[in-house]
Amino acid sequence: MKADVFTLFPQWFDWFRTQRHVENAYALGHSVDAIDFRETTPLKWGQVDDEPFGGGAGMVLRVDTMEAALRARYDEDPVSVKERRRVIALTPSGRLLDDALATELAAEDEITLLCGRYEGFDERILDHFVSDQVSIGRYVLAGGELAAMVVLDTVLRKLPGVLGDDQSAIEESYSEALDGAPEYPHYTRPADWRGWAVPDVLLSGHHARVEEWRRAQSRARAERPLP
Ligand code: ADE
């Protein structure tokens, strides 16, 4: 997967790339490029935003500066870029990120993420340049960068070979393998700590019974109301 992230803070992604699973993804030929859209603005002084028409607080990212950045990167009208790769704007009101969406995005060869700042995007960016709007929760962040990292974190770990054991990303909370249910509880050594004992079945060495217990735990968690 080639992921392009359009941001005013490309250096934030230097840290993101140091995570083990992101390094693994790189070693397998995947990449995350952070593109500073201030560098391609046709306006003076690196301007990328402006006051909202009609008045009001905050600044809005301009459609012309976003177009310039997308054209510079793809050498193509951004209206058609979205026909061949998913161009995703991170917005608080977008489609909520969940395991199904992460799995869908992990199947793409190329994706583009647009990080908003200030009051957000001029609506024409969303109407004409973007194929998807994605939210990581119903609250407002100061910008889309952290949301983009959350999306990339969950997408990259689904790519084959990125985690030490591919099985980790297959059978985990909310995955199809667990019918969308939360994952079962995990335990490790010591088997007893202050009288808090690990369930006997996990020490039994009986594979089928362990499997059955885990499924039952996972189903029970799905039935419990969310905290
Ligand atoms: N940008 C600002 N808030 C956001 C959110 N909750 N999800 C995605 N992008 C955002």
C-alpha cells in the first residue's frame, strides 16, 4: 500500500514511521508519504486557508490550494484522482472508523488522506476531490493528523506480514473471525498471582476446549452493554 497524507505538519509522521509495525510495513514495500500542502500553494506567504464567507470564527482550508497540492502530486485534475484511488478527508462527521472500514482500506493499493486544520475544509473540496469522509469519533480534534495516524495504524497492521504473527490481526476484537465481537480475555505467567488464578481451561493443554471457551467469552462480551 502506498499512502499519501496531505498535511501542514509532515514532520509529525516522522515519529509515526518509527513504530515497529510501520517499519515492518516499509520493509515489505508499503509506504506512508507526508506531503506538505503549504509548499505548493499558489498564494503568497504559504497561505492555504481563509476567512469563512458569511463570517464566523476560524479559518477554512481553501479549495484552490488543495487543488494545487493534489495536481502537483498526481499531475491530474483532482476531480478524476478520486476515480482511481480513495481520497479520504478526515472529518469529525465522516463515516465512523471501525474494523470493517479498516479491512476495506487495507485492500487498496493506494490511498490518500487529507488532514484538515482550523474550521475544516471548504465544502467544495469534500464535494469534488474526496471519495470518503472518515471520522475516528464524535469529537473534534485540532486537526486531521492524529486521525490519519489512527486510520493508518489500524490499516497497516492488517497487511500480511506486518505483525509478527498474521493471526494477531485476523482473530482480534471486532474482526470477522470473531463475528464482530470483542476479543476473549488473555492471560500469561504467573498462573497465580495473589490468589488471582488463570482459568483452568487455559492450562489444560486441550486445544478444542480452549477454543470453545474463548468463543463463549467473546460472545458473552458482545452481549454485555458497552461501558
Ligand atoms: N478532524 C477533527 N476531528 C476529527 C475526528 N474526530 N475524526 C477525524 N478527523 C477529525
